[in-house]
Amino acid sequence: MTQHPETRLVEAACSTCGATFTVRSTRPAISLDVCSNCHPAYTGRRRAVAQSDRIDRFNRRRSLATA
């Protein structure tokens, strides 16, 4: 009996952009939320969802609390 689990080549699929690539894993399938093809840190582009500013949200909550 070996100490290490058995690995195999599986397809990893990104649910955001649909890109697939082959990786070695112990799991039968891998699904990613964000991959290096669509992640803003790698691409340099920001998505519309990620543009809400924390300071603006804080100021809105603060103004509602004082009203």
C-alpha cells in the first residue's frame, strides 16, 4: 500500500470564460470560478461587477445611519 493518492489527468473548466485546460489531480473533475485567462489581476481589466468602491458603500451606509 502506498502513502500517496493516485493522480490522473483531468480537464479543469472555468465557469466564467469557458476556458478548459488539462491538470493533474486526485479529483475526477475540476470546476473553477475564475482562471488566469479571465482574472482581473492577470488581464489588467476590471469587470463591471468588481467596480463598486468600498469607500462609496461606507459613505452611503454612514449617511443612512445619521439620517
